[in-house]
Amino acid sequence: MPYKTYFWVMLGVSSEFWNFTNLKLE
């Protein structure tokens, strides 16, 4: 798995995590 692909996957996971956290805080 290319390094760049791994980076984008982690970025996507982080976005999902923050979206979930924001929903819980509201």
C-alpha cells in the first residue's frame, strides 16, 4: 500500500471521527 494512500485513508478516518465527536457535543 503506497504511503500516500495510507495518508489519505488516515485523513478520512480522522474526518469521520471528528464529525462523530461534533455530533455528540451538540
